[in-house]
Amino acid sequence: MSHDPHPIGPRSGPLPVALATLGTALLVVIAGIGVRASMGTAGAAEHAPLAESWLLGCIPFAAILLAIAVLPLIPAIAGWWHQNRNKLLVSVVVSFATLMYLAATSGGGPAAIAAKHAIIDEFVPFMALLFALYVVTGGIAIQGDLLARPRTTTAFLAFGGAIASLVGTTGASMLLIRPLLSTISERRYRVHTVVFFIFIVSNIGGTLLPIGDPPLFMGFLKGVPFFWTLVLWKEWLFCLVALLIIYYVIDSVLWRREPVETLLADPLRRTPLRVSGWLNVLWLALIILTVAFVDPSKEIPGLGWAPFRMCRELLLLALAGLSMALTPKATRTANRFSFGAILEVAAIFIGIFVAMQVPLQVLHDKGSQLGLSTPGQFFWLTGILSSFLDNAPTYVVFFGAAMALPESADQLRLMGGDHISQSLLIAISLGAVFMGANTYIGNGPNFMVKSIAEESGLKMPSFFGFMLWSGAILLPLFVLVHWLFL
């Protein structure tokens, strides 16, 4: 196993420690203001979950977004932030501040419920699935070095976009990012390839099935038929083909600008692809079946037995354990496998999942005041918020908002006794899946791909730098999606 470049126990200099301490103090002060704001209703029998000071409760979430976006850009702090232990420290601080706010404005019960919901109901299933896919696909080593020409790299992206709905965006990303990085390792211009990989393989490719992307899986758990998402094939194909064409043009231009020595060296290092760790294909298939059929709220088809709580997560972890135990060490070594990338996702997303409870509650309580009624409105608002709030819980919020609209009951029956407009469900699904590609935190695989690319020595764009790419390429494409399909 390769050395983990993101250890959990680093040293830190005095400036970062001072800034972290100051940030902690600031957030505690914010929570204290929340306490003061709620004192006017202290005598009431029941506090409102969101007091007049609800904006204060959103500050911890804004703080962790700013930390992700800004701290890597500050030379004196970038090295400190690079360590997973310090990312976890920031997550703990913002989580603590969020829970203090909820306790102050609503009492200890709602704070405990929010913590349980964020960690047990959302974060644990999220990380169990990502961890299992990360470990299992990390045990499938696709080795080789193909010619890094535009048609080769475009074929990589097209294949990833095609299989992402079957193995999940996380599975496809972990399976293909390392061989792609190996193929383009001789080239000078590489960043655009990884950016488009995130667009296509880590997000838009997973549109066709609930196992493809977490938001669609949440819809499946709420009663949307398993194969309903196949109706999204036109939008999926349109975006996939458009992005592949744009990528091919950009890569062709940059390939012609490569130094002559690079173009000459590339064929000399060419080696055919070979695959090892085939047993992990079985574990991957079992992960897909587990996610599709093991749900504690439903009986397993054909067995007449409902699994116990956390059964699905335990099975996923067991499959990851089998993969670790039965995959030859040489295979993972050849794959340069380490836990650094998945630990980084866990350290950051635990804070995101807790801190976003207040913004999500605001959306839930005030969503009816937004005046949403058309597919275009649901598409854009779901998508924009999915870019920053993580797309799975955002999907759930707007799914509920659409269910509450009177006109939804007259158009398409999807669940027993419940109804939702198909046009609105299409808009919500597309917004959550497609626009999860707008930032590094919109969808779990985005950050893992970024981390793996950086482990290989590639300097990826900053948080805002990535948004420049997505703003220039994806937003015009999404305008066309709205115009053509919604």
C-alpha cells in the first residue's frame, strides 16, 4: 500500500493554530448570539425550530464552505489545511456551533434529533456506500499506458459515462481515474481531462438508474419506480455527447501544443491495458444488489423479511472487508491504493452534513414561500443548491416541495397513494444530478477524484477555479437542457 499523503496526525504551525482557535472562538460567539436571540421566547412552551436569528444558524455552513474554498489559497495555511486531521477539526467546530445554535433556539431535543439525522440517517449510509465502492474498485487494477491522444482520452470519458449508471458514479470514478491519470501522465496539459472526468463520469453519467447517483437512490427509497429514471435518457445522452465533443475539441487543441519531446516519448511508454483483481467484480455486483434491495423500511423481494436497521451499511462494510482481505497486496500496490482520499471526504463531509441541517430546515419551512411551480424553476433551484448543499438531501427537500403542489396529483402516479408531476420530478432529478458537478462538494466522488489526482502530483484547480470551469462549460449546457427538455 502506498504512503498516505494525508495523514491524520500532522504537525501544525503557530499561525494556522492561532487562526483555527480564532475561528472556533468566532463560531462560539455566533452560537452565543443565537442563545441571546432565543431568550425572548425562553418562556414559551415550544420554541420555533428557526427563530428570527435563523441566518446565524447558516453561518457555520458558510464557514466550512469558505474554508474549503479559501484556505488552500493562503500560503501560510495551505499546508495546515492539506492535513486530514485539520479538516476534521474544522468539521467538528462547525458541527458543534450548529448544534449549539439548534439547542439554543429549539431546545436540546431538536439539536439531538438533528445530530442523529445528519450522522446516522445521512452521513453513515453516504460514507458506507462510498467507502465500499472506494475499497472494492480500488482493488481492481487497470494497468497500462495508452497513447494519450484525444481519441483515447475521449474514449475513457465516454466509457466512464456509459457505465456510471450501472456501477455508480463513485464506482466508475474509482475504477477509471487511476488508469486515466497513468495514460495522461506524460502530457503537460492534463487538468482539463480530470475536470471533464468529474463532469461526465462522477456526475452526469449516473443519470439513468437509482444506483447511479445518490439523489436518484433517495427517490427510489421514497417510492419512485426503479426503472423510472430511464425516462431521462434523452437529457443524459444530450449532455454526454455535448461534453465529449467539447472535450475532444479542447484536448485536440492542447495536444497540438504539447512539447515535441512529450509527443515523441508517449509512444515509447505505451503498454497494453491489463486487469487484475477480478474477484472484486463479484463484490461490486453484490454492492449493487445490496443497495438496490436491502432497505430496512421494506421487505427483501422473495424473502418476506425486512432487514434490521443499519443492515445495508453493515453488509457494505463486510463486502469492503472481504475485498481488503482477499485482494492480493500487489494489486493494490500497483493501483497506488491508499485511504487518503476517502478519509479526506469523510473529514470534510461530516461537517457539511451536520452544518447544512439549518439551511435545509430553512428550505423545508420556507419552501412554500418560494413560489416554485414550473419545471424550470425546480430544475435551477434544485441544481444551484445541490452544488453547495450536497445533491442527495437537496433532492429530498425539493421532492417534498413538489409533492405538496396540488397540480402534482393530477399528472402521474408514482407511489401508492402519493402523486407527483412527472415533469417536476424530471426537473428535480436533472437539477440534482447534473449540477452536482458544479463544485467539488456537490457530489461525493468529485472530492475523491480531486484528491486522487493531487496524490498523483497533478495540481488541480482551487474551489473557485473549478467553478470557473463549470460556469463556462456546464451552465450554458444546462440552459440548453432547460430550453430543449423542460
